[in-house]
Amino acid sequence: METEEFRRYGKEMVDYICNYLETIKNRRVTPMVSPGWLKDEIPTEAPFHPEPFDDIMKDVENKIMPGVTHWQHPQFHAYFPSGNSYPSILGDMLSDAIGCIGFSWAASPSCTELETIVLDWLGKAIGLPDEFLTIPSRYRGKIEDEQNQHKDTDIPNNIDVTKSSGGGVLQGSASECVFVCMLAARAQAIKRLKKIHPFVEEGVLLSKLMAYCSREAHSCVEKGAMMAFVKLRILEPDEKNSLRGITVRQVMEQDEAMGLIPFFVSTTLGTTSCCSFDNLLEIGLVCKQFPAIWLHVDAAYAGSAFICPEFRQLLNGIEYADSINLNPNKWLLTNFDCSAMWVRDRLKLTSALVVDPLYLQHGHEGAIDYRHWGVPLSRRFRSLKLWFVLRNYGISGLQKYIRKQCQLAKKFESLVRADKNFEIANDVKLGLVCFRIKNDLSNKLNKKLLECINDSGKLHMVPAMVHDKFVIRFCVVAQHATEADIEYAWKVIKELSAEITCTEKE
Ligand code: PLP
């Protein structure tokens, strides 16, 4: 494709995107296709001769769109939101055009440095302690002052990225964040134990390591432990689905008594099933009483809410954590992939992940090389889209968005509560409401209701088990969701549940 064609089709693509998003409501939220359907629509081999762009776009509408689940649809209430906004799309488009592979500072200095700066911006905006920032805020103001006003300040001359201990990075997913933190914790633990038992083999030490999480933690913790080859103890949360300090303490003491070595605790702020919050403060205090436990906080969904000061008490205890992740690509209007992670001590992270062949080295001592902060070598210019979002909405715009979504969840909760046939199954703190038909001991009615909801094509939701009960998760997802969308969803749910209850009685 030549530049002039790109200019033309690029504009047409923007029009297509705008029309798609503006008229998305007219489509079924979930597709009506069965596995394997696409192979009947698309040739079995790639075309040998070039095809006109117009033909490709026709197939997008006629062949691809029929199999798309529309995550940006106002009646999509499944999972958690998939972040999306125009500034983010435009930022990613530019990132694609620049097309750099930012594995080291030298591979594209702006790619590295913007990531560091944007992660500091976001870290500050959600109220992370200074230790998690690359350039702590107490110095950043002074540095900016100095640059702006060209006057001397009392900035210690060691304030550069080589001297601060923490920092942020963008990973591809929350699962990767949890995994790399677990790897770092494992490396730290083995290093510490090797000093105490220099003649014991690393494999033996590894077999003693114990990681911990709640039953409500995301399955990525279990997967991470499997890949890191460490044992994971899955603990029972309390009646509010919150993991408590006492539970963690008792189990870690029992493990120590058996000769095992606790090394990693993964807590969740905003669990996937019901958006419950582990008691980070209690768990943090417990971890401090054991030698060198790495405390991780997975706030993949809920973390974005901390941009609003009124939700920040949910982050209490962060002062004890070693690392935290949140996904702007879930709830901060930023397109996938964009998973933010901060560590208190970046050397502890990178020392588990550094390999340094000659062809990747450069002479810029002390600059950040993000390839040492994660699994892949190649990295996209992901910070660009987040920078566009933070600048174009401003913190105030993002706060407005989060608050609106929480208010809509409260609206849905009140509609459910007002109906004597239904009950709410979670403590609705943010944008997720778990509800169910009452007195359905076998869960049969609720399963049927969810099936009908999804078959209708009018709404899309997914289930969860909360306190051993089957519940339907209703998440406020669409960026521009309105009260009318919530009322519509409740109307459809009530109609379908009435039909089910009638059929059951017959
Ligand atoms: N952690 C929590 C709390 C989640 O809710 C999810 C996904 O919804 C994940 C981790 C996994 O996220 P990712 O798909 O970014 O790996």
C-alpha cells in the first residue's frame, strides 16, 4: 500500500470505527455462531495475488463482524471492562506507526523514558507511596521547578533513575505482573537461603518455598506458581470474601513448623468473582513478622478506582507491599494491552530477570532497560496510548468516568434490592454487582436465567460462585453507559426471569 492509499483508507477506517462504535447498540451483543463457523467463510489459503482494500473491508463487515462479541456494547456486562477510548486508539495507532521495539533505553529512548514518566504520573494519581516511583514526587516538583525557572534548588545530585529504588513498568497482562513478581520473590528467597545454607542445593531450597493467596485470587496466581515451580497454599477468606491477617499468620506458622519457607503472598484488591478486598493492612503487618516475604497486590480491575480519593482507603496497607499491578486496559479507558506494575525495589525485580548479551548492550550507564523487568525481550510503545489518555481526559475526566460507573452499579443494585424475588450477593463497592434469584437452593433457576440472558443476544453476563452459590455478575462496562441502559438491562432480566418461573411452575 502506498502512502496516498494509506491516507485514503486510513480516513475510511476512522469513519468505519466511528460508525461501528456509534451504532454498536443496533448489533446483537453476542454473536450467533458455532465453533468452526469461520472456516466456511474464509478461503483455506492466503491469496497469492494482492486483493483490493475495499474487498477486505467488505469481508470485515460480512464475515468478521458476525462472529464478534461486542465488548464495547452498552449491554455487555460480562467479565470486567475492556478499556477503550478514542485518544487511546489514536495513541496506539501512532505507536504502531513508530513501530519501535523498546527493549532497551538505546533501542528507543522516548519509549523507555515516557513509560517511566507515565508510570510515575499514574502511581502518584492513585496515591502510591513515593517508594514505588522512579523519581519520587518530593523531588519531581523541584526538578521541574529547576528546569522551568533555571534556578538552583536543594535537589540532591543523586536524584536520577539510577539512585531511586522503586519504579513502574507496563506489562502485557496482570498475569505477567503476578508471575514476574513471583519469580523475583523466588530469586530473593533462594539468594537469602543460600547465604544461610551454602551447601544445600538450590533445588532443595526451592522445594521448601511456599506462596499464599486467597481462594478468591485470580487463577493467574495458581498458574504463576505452577510455572515458577513453587507450592501455593490457597487460603479461605472470611464471610466477606476478604483474606485476613490471622489466616495468613496461622498457616505460615504451621508451614514454618513443618520446615517450609513462606516467601510470597499475593493479595487481591477487587477480586474477579465479586470484587471483594483482602485485608492488606492486616496481611502486611503479618508479613513483616516473617523473614523477607514478598507481598504482592493484584488490583487488576479495582486499582483504577484509586484515582478517586474517596476509594483510596481500599488501598490501606500498601505501605507494606513490595509490588502492585493494575490494568488501565480494564478500567482506565486504555486499550489492551496495558498492565501497569510498580515495585518498591526494582533491583530485586531485575536481578531475577537479567541476561545481557553483547548485541543488546549500550554505553548508557544507569539508564533503564525494560527488557530486564519482564519476560519478553521485545516491547511495544505502550505508554504512548496511556499518555494520550491521561492528558486528553485529565485526572478529573478519569475520576468522572469511574464515579459514573460506580453510580450506575449502585443504581442496578437498588433495582435488584427493590425486587423481593432477587438478592444481592456481594458488597457493591465499585462497578460490579453479583445478584441471583432468591431461594434457589439447587441454583437451577439462576443457571437457566443466565442461559436465557445470553441466548437473548440482548445482554451478556457471566457467572461466578460466591459463598458456594451460583451468582450472575453484572458489571458496568461501556464507557458511555447511561441510567437508561441499566434500566433496560433490569427490564430484560425481569422479563426473562418471569418466563422461567412460569415454565418451572407448569
Ligand atoms: N487479576 C484479577 C483480579 C483479574 O480480575 C484478572 C482478570 O480479570 C486478572 C488478574 C488477569 O488479568 P490479565 O488478563 O491481564 O492477565
